[in-house]
Amino acid sequence: MAQNHPNLTIDRSETGKQIRHYMLTKGYTAHALASVLQLSDGALKNYLYGRNLPPLDVLLQMRQLFGLQSVEDLLVLQEKEVPYA
């Protein structure tokens, strides 16, 4: 996870794609998933399009619904760009 790798950050766009992948694989529509997670359709779409990251409680619910081992299975990490000094 990111705290063990200080040069990594969560890629919101790719994480959204990952959530969408699991959502479709498990047969959920965006509306149905939002309903199960007790979210507005707009909030879920913000996660799916990478505008926002879901909070931990929502990630934990997704992990359970999708049958994943870990929340980390939903997150896509990328290397941080380190500015030159």
C-alpha cells in the first residue's frame, strides 16, 4: 500500500476503471451498485470516472460485495513525480 512506498500514490482514474471492471464482472449497473452502497448515482459516478476516491468505508463495502481479498485489489498505484531540486 502507499504508506510502505512513499514514491507511490493512488491513481484515481485507473482506480475508477478498476472499480468499474469489478462492478460489471459482478453484474451490477452503476445505479444498482450505488443503491446497494447507499450512495447517490452522482457520487458513484465520481468514483468511476476518477474525480474522487471512495472513502475507506465504501471501499470496504465494495471489497465485500466483489468478493476481493483486500481493498488494495481495488486501488491502482502509480509512481509520484518527484520534482527536481
